[in-house]
Amino acid sequence: MPVSARAQALPPYIFARMEDDIDAMRRENRLVVDLGISDPDLPPPHGVAAALVQAVAEPGSYRYPPYGGIDGLRQQVADWYRRRFAVNLDPATEVLITGGSKEALIHVALATTDPKDAVLVPDPGYPAYHIPSALFDLEEISVALRPGNHFLPDWTEVRPEQWKRIRLGYLNYPNNPTGVLAPDNFWRQTIDLAARHGWTLVSDLAYVDIVYQGRARSVMEFPGAKDVALETLTFSKSYSMQGLRLGAVVGNAKILKAMYRVESQINAGVYVPIQTAGIQALKSGMEPEVLSQYRKRRDYVAVQLARLDFQVPPPPATLYFWLPMAPGVSGTQFSRALLHKAGVALTPGAAFGPSSDRFVRLSFTAPLSMLSRAFEAWHRALPIT
Ligand SMILES: Cc1ncc(COP(=O)(O)O)c(C=O)c1O
């Protein structure tokens, strides 16, 4: 039977492919420490599991949920924005609940673009940003995030005729994979560009709570944001609830209405007990102990990487180190060699964009004992390439 060109054009999902390689090695009884995928290993906030279990036991909890989310969770998201950023959102029109943020980041393209429009994607950028161009017949316009520009896009690199075609653009600060935050003037400048050229700015705020130095900003804090922007939230990183699949999108009411149309045709809403657990998570907030564990790991990894001659500062935010490769070595080559020689999995930079294979990403979502094993094995396996 024929398979669509659309499906064939999709790259294999990098983390699924890496999982296959790791499984194959484990079947050969090799110990593999997976520092590739970002899969938080610390527990959700206190009370989340109990709220989930109690809600599952409620009669009627297995019925279809409301499409855009239960009122209580929409309200809680709006309350969180007010507490956290002094931003007012109308829970009825400016908040939508989604099954995690990955699908929202992809489906937003269905609500904002038509075939042949262009989408602005940072390189490096979270792999899901690259999917709308492959699935929905859009042109992808990459904008490089370079160390010399603090891993911010240099908007002067986008040509005037490209601005005319762009209808959607993704940004993500605190940034996966580079770990940096964006300054206020950058947000102001970008909102201005989105307004001037008529594109929807999507700010992916996945790492809002995982910040060690400085403060994450919401795009919604800046004047004019609600005219041009959406922001995605996820319960996966702050609250380690990634298996439950829960997220939210907030911002421009007109675009959210279009997103609701799309989502209600494709999805059937998020299981209500999961949303109830989400209310509890927002009320509790991220556990301070979780952040302090991540900070300890970050500091430990920084010391170990310096011993391996990587000249990288500890990231001010997120769960990642973005490691530059020696001249002539690609991230793909390096990560393959490290996996086979030392049993340590990292993510090649190519997963994040076509010009990013001069880097690899190390994720410290593993306990200190596993990190220590990984670095011991790495040292023993030197030289890697
Ligand atoms: C920047 C960024 N956005 C979104 C996501 C997706 O999170 P989820 O789909 O679990 O909400 C991730 C996950 O790693 C991420 O790193």
C-alpha cells in the first residue's frame, strides 16, 4: 500500500531512534547512561499523586472531558499568570488546555498558516518546531542562534521578502538546548517585528521554573503581546508530570479561538483527573528541593566537563549543557562514538536544526550517581573521536 510523501518526508523522531540504539545495547547487557532525552526523574509536587488518584475514583471521571479544558484549570492558569507575572488573562477566551505542549506547538501552525506560508524556526530549536513545515506544506525559514549573539536570533538576517511570507515564529527562552534567557529589549523588539510583519509569535515557556541565575520572562508581560503572541506552558518540566501529557496555551483570543477549532476536531480533550492533578500542581508550585537537586547536578556536570576540556559556563537555566565540538568533529559522530565506547547517550546537535551539528546536548535529568558513572566511563573511553 502507498505511504504518503508527507509521512516519508518526516525525519524519524530523533529521541525514538536513540531509544532504539540504547535498547539494542542494553539487550547486549551493556550499561547505558541516557543523558540524551530530557525525561525529568524527580517526583511531582506534593499532593499531585493524591489529587490524581482521588479524581480517578470519582464517578463519571471517565467521561469525555470538555475540549478546551475544565474551568477550574483554566482559572488556575490565569491565577498563576497573575501571581507570577502580574499578567491578567481571561480564562474563558485567553487560556486553552492541551495534551502537553508538543502537540500544541505543532497544531498552532494549523490555526495560523496556510500552505506555502513560511514559519520561522530557531536553529537550534526544539525538534517539534521543525514538524509543521514537513507536515503542512510550509516553508521553514531558519534563524541561527549563535554563541556570539548570546544564542538570540539576529533579526537583521531575515530578508524583507522573507518577512512577507512569515506567518508564525517560535521562540523558547529559557532556551532548550542552549540554556540561556532572553533580555527584555529582545522581547520588545520581537513583538514589534511580529506586529509590523503580521505573524504570530509563539513563546514556548517550558522551562519557566528551571532557572538558576536571573528570571524567566513571559512574553505576556510586554506591551502589545496579546495582539500578536501566544505562549505555551507544560506540566512536564516544572512538575515532572510528562507522562500525564498536560499543557496550556495562552494569549491572543482570536488565534486561540482558531486553535480551539483545530484542537476540538483533532483531539477529545485531556482526561479530567489529569487536569485536576494539574490544578494541584499549579497550587503547590515547583518543589524547591527539585530545583536545588538540578542545581547540584548542573554544578557537578560543569566540573566534570571542565576536566574533559570543554570550555562551557554552567547554563543559567534549563536542564542542558550545549557542548561545542572540536574542529572537524560533528555532533553526530561524537555522540555515536561516545555511546558505543562509553555507553553514554547524548543528543547530537543535528536533532535541533540543520546548522547545529557542531554541538551535542547533555541533559542532566539523571541522578548524581548515574552522572558520576557516565563521567567515569567517558574518562576511561578517551579519546572519543
Ligand atoms: C522547549 C520544549 N518545549 C516543549 C517541550 C514538550 O513538552 P511536553 O510536550 O511534554 O509538554 C519540550 C520537551 O522537552 C521542550 O524542551
